[in-house]
Amino acid sequence: MKIKNNLSQLSVMLIIAVALTACDNKIKAGSKQPANNKKPNIVLVLTDDQGYGDLSIHGNPIVKTPAIDTLAKESVSLTNYHVAPTCSPTRAGLLTGRWNNRTGVWHTIMGRSILRANEQTLANLLKDNGYQTAMFGKWHLGDNYPYRPQDRGFDMAYYHGAGGVGQTPDHWDNAYFDDVFSRNGVKESATGFVTDVLFNEAIDYIESVKQSDTPFFTFISANAPHGPMHAPEKYAKMYADENISIKEQHFFGMITNIDDNVAKIRRYLDKENLTNNTIFIFTTDNGTSTGHKVFNANMRGAKNSEYDGGHRVPFFIHWPQGNLAHNTSVDRITSMVDVVPTLLSLSNSKPANVNFDGISITPLLKNPNIESWPSRTLITDSQRVLHPKKWRKSAVMTDKWRLINGKELYDIKADPSQSNDISAKHVETVNKLRAEYDNWWQDISHNFGEPTAIPIGNAQANPVQLTSHDWLGDNAQVPWQQSQIRRAIREKDGKHKGYWYINVETEGMYSFELRRWPPEVDLEIIKGMPAAPPSTGQRAFRETKGEAFHALKANMMIGGESQQTDVSPTDKYVRFTVKLNKGKNKLVATFINENSDELGAYYVSVEKLK
């Protein structure tokens, strides 16, 4: 009888074990819910030129952002989070965890938006820790090898050129709708509004990798609401009854379109049972470019400003499985350089040998009221010049103080609008903060004199397409967007001052093709072109008529040696063939008309010949 009972118990246990095994196999085969021990997925949404006050949850009286408002209520909000006051510098700091000036990025053009090759990005670091990585949208840290997103740790990169749709390196005549993008360097056409396209591509990517045991990092870097302001008409019409300009209607329309896309991707994550173990971040790259005339959350300044309105931006982080605080605000000062070390900490990932300028704020995310949190001094600035200048448009920041340009002092808690300079009453504080800046400047300025060179002659990228967006040169006119190309913009004195800084990686013969128009246009050098059709909202870059430049000669100088040749009326490009030694050089390429006026060759293709 005892044996029988034992056998019965054993039979029951075997049945349960078989059932559990079958259930476990079924879960492994069909379930979309990640295992608890899997590293978290990461979705990072970064919008462009949207400020702290451009959200209804922060008090904006007209903008409609219900989805982002909901996200904020479910997240930890960093209410004292600071970036750089412009696009590329923020991206450099955000993706490396290091001060952007240290990485060679302090401008948005002039070769100063190119992230140095020795820097490790968040994508590099996560990939080394087992992540699949992808980015969608605006990169703005270099358009040539080895600076492209696919060279910087992203397995898949879907992006437009330069810092915005319709800028000089972007595909010709892109204007926010039905544009041409690059997928890992190969151009392809898309249908629809740019923000919709980018979020749809991101969702398609997640759909393709979600079943893998490998976590994913998806970086959605929206071009919107960067100007020119082109929103789908149904979104702009939402603001037609407000007493605001067409530009502002489309600006806020672009933001509401972003909001709808945030809702869409969050619904997708919910449907696929991915939300629980996905770190979802929404933030922006600098202060508002346009919305401050409507509402600026009681801040002074906007994009490119050293005052808080230029660099204090929204930041919401949501991760249910990570036990982050819910519907909570962190008012301690934080920075873009904290994001990489924080995400590495949250994902239990080990960094390579990187000296971060930021710190992990994980303790704050889990306990915003932690008393042991240290006092910090953080610094941001807006250079936007060829060579950085000490104290230029700078802010030295603590939880209490803002030292502006090394002179003005504000108590940010008592005076958030920075309207009452109290430097004369707090000389000791001014001197202390100035000393902090001096130490920071000395630490980051060692490599300021060395521009980031664009390689030629590397097998990974041959030929290389150079554009005027990356011209260097004191007092040089730098045509960074396509309406300037169409207008044949150049120096007023008729003498060209811009140059590319290149690195010849292998000795040999090189072909240089100088063009007035980009290769996809296939137009003669001397010809103009008609204006292209308009887009919605503001005047599109492509609506500018293309001016003719009656070039008679073409000139190229590299390494101090110059060549010149005639330009015929039928030439679409002029070619020079040169033997080059290894090393870094300045490259100057120009067209010359009958008045000896010089027009820089806006587009130059360089190929290492076999």
C-alpha cells in the first residue's frame, strides 16, 4: 500500500514535470515576453529643436502632446537636465558621455560637427555588451567614413544627410515628404512625412529583432521640429485658429505629429509585450528654436543661448521592470554626459576603457530624494566658431547657481528667468565658479588646434563625396543648406576662403571631380536651374531658383600645389588626376568666371585609382 502510494505520487510528479516542460518549451517558442534575466531593450527618442516649454505637461497653453504627457506621468522626469545649446554638440555629448568640445564637436558645420574617430559611442559600447543596434534619422556627426553611424557601432543606420532635411550633404531637393534616405550608405526612396517614415522604420526594425535572445538599442533621432517648418497639413491645421504665424503653426504641428508617433511606438511595444523590459527615453537636443514666443516655461533664451532656455530640456525615462520611480521628478542638476554611464549601469553593461565626464544617475532614478547625492558643477557652452573661444556663450551650473559668460551670476532657484544679475553681491561664488571653468577648459582644450580630417584612399570608402558643409576657413562662407547652393553663395570679395581638411591614407594616384551641382542632379557646371515645387508651411530650400555661374576655369590646390584647367559649356564636372603621398592636407577647389570671381566647388568626388 505504501509502495502504491509512492508510485502514485511519483506518477503525479512526472505528469507535472512533463506538463511544465511542455509549457516551458511553448513559452520559449512562442512567447514575446522577455525573460527576467535578459538585459533591457533601449529605445531612445531624441527630437530636434524642441524645448522644455514645447510640451503641454510643462504648461504650454496651445501645443497638443497627450502621448508624451502620459509618458512623463509614468516616468522619472529630469527637470534640471542640460545639454549643449545646439544640435551636433548635444549629440556628441549624449552618445559618448564626454564633453562635446573634448570630442571635436562644437559647431554644426565647418568640419566641427565631425565626431573624432577615437571616440566610443553608446552604440559601440552596447554592441560590445551583446546588443543589436540601430539608428533612424538625424546623425549630424559626420557624413564620411569613418564618422557615419554605421561606422560608429550601429548595425543598421537609416538616415538623412548632415543636420537636417535639405541641407547640403542631404539628397538633392529633399523637403520632408517622400524623401531619399541612406540605409547603411545606400540611398533609397521613402514615401510619407519624414517623422512618420523614421518611426515606421524603427518599428519595422524592432519587429525583425524582437524574438532574438539579444537585446536591442533603437535610437530614433527625429529631424522635426527643426526648420524649415513643414508639417502635414492636418497637423498644422490644428493650430490655424491660434494667433500665431504659419511658421509656428507648422512647428507645433510637427511636435504633435511626433507625439502621435511616440504613441504609436509605445502601443507597438505594449502589443508585443516588450514594454516591461524596455528602457524608453524621450528627450530633445537643445532649447526651442521657435516656440519661445508662445511659451518658454519662465526661462530666458532659446536655441544657441547660454541661458537656461538654450540648454535645459525635457528628459523622461520609463522602465517598469527596472524599478525606477513612477511619476516622479528629479530636480538635481544632470547632464547629457550622464546618459551613457547611466544606461550602461541600468543594463549591467561594462564600458570599454573610456573616461566618462558624466556619471551614472541610477541612484537618483530609483530614489529622487536620496540625501547622499553629491553637489555637482556642470558646464555647457555654444561655440559655433572655427576655433573655440574661452568663456564664449558659456554657463557654469550648480543646483543653485548659473554663472553666465564668466560675469553674470543668477540664483536659479530664486530667479529661474535669470533676470537679476547678483554677481556684485556674491564675488566669492563668482570666483569659485570661474575657477571650476578654468579647470574644465584646461582639461578639454588640448586638441582644439587639430581639425578632424576626412580620410581618402581607404578601401572602406572609395570614392569619397565631399560637400561644402564641411569647409573650414576663417571668415569663409559655408553653404550648409541647399538654397545657398542654389543661390551660388560665396564670399563678397569674390575670393574663395574655404577648404577641406583631408587625410591621404594610402599613397597613389587620385581622381578629383569638381562639381557645381551634386552628382544626382547631373547638370552642367555653368547652368542654373528652375525652382522646385513647394512643400507645406515655410518656404522650402528647393523653392529657390538655381543661379548660373559662368565658369571659364577650374582650379584645385592640395598640399600647396595648384592645377588649373578650362571649363567647357557642356562640362558637368571637371576632373584632376594627382599623385599624392600619405598625410594630412588642405584641399581647395574652385570655379572662376570672366571677372575672376571664385565659386567654391560645392561637391567634390575623390577616388583612389587602381
